[in-house]
Amino acid sequence: MVDFVKANNTFVSQHSEKMHEVSKLGPPPSEHLIVLTCMDARLNPFKFLGLNEGEAHVIRNGGGYAKDALNSIILSQQFLQTRSIAVIHHTDCGMTHFTVPELRHKILETHVGKLSPDKASQVKKEYVELEERQAFRPFKDVDESVKEDVQFLKVNPMVKSEEGSITGWVYETESGKVNGWSNQK
């Protein structure tokens, strides 16, 4: 496990002057930008987009799904002055490598086999309830998943959306290149 205290002490010693400048910026991002992307550890949106600290809110979750990020997007727009949203999904995403039945089997296999019959029954019941309220959304087509998220945000009445303010992108994990989503309008 990473030694957070040691790593942070090194960070503070090397960045204290810069952090003083960043703290002056305040919470609203200077570029008024939200970057919505996947939690994949291979992705560093600040680096591959050329962003600096304080320029954007980066919201991450499994698959970079807009529905899962909606609370953060609304708060960012309503209280922190963001106006543009860049939805960035990526090639070789973990969400392309499983199906909901496979996930169900894995969760139940991991937890149920070690429990008493009563507890196992309870876990199965809780999983069914979880699956009903939490949509696990694996996908096969990255362009299509970007399209769906961009459209979801554009038509959502709680999301501020002006012409061209919500864009879709695909990050190529193999090359590091960011491409505009092929059907962007």
C-alpha cells in the first residue's frame, strides 16, 4: 500500500509555493469546464488534455457514465460556475469486458459461498435490490456510449446546456490520443 503520509510530505515540500497560488484561485474552475471520464488508473485527464490544477472539475466513475455523475455535474454548474462538459470515454475500458450476468455471478460467488444459508439468502436479496436501483451498464461500442451520455446530458432539464457546450471524446489508451466522438453535432 502507498505510504500516503510520506508521499504527501514529499509533495508539500516540493509544491508549497505552487499550492499557495492554487489556493488563491478559489473553488470554481478557471476554464468553467467539467471533464467526465472513467476511473481507469491509466487515464490522467490533466496530462492528456493539458490542464493545470484549478482549471477544471474532473469527475470520474466506472465507465465515465453521465447518470452516475449527475449529482456532481449539477452541483458544479449551479454553485461553481461550470458551463462546458467534456464526456471522455476510452478504448479498452473495463466496462467493455463483462456482462451484468457475469458481474452478478462474481458478486454472489465472492460473498454467498462463505456465509450461512440465512446470511446467503439475505445477500442474494440485497443484490437483487441493488441491481434494481443501480444500473450496471457495460458496453461494447465506445462511440455509442459517448453518444448516449452526451444525449443524456443535453436533454436533462437539470443540466445547463447551450449549443456546443457538451462534447464527446474518445481517448485511445494505446496511443494517448483524444479524438472527437465520430458523430458529434
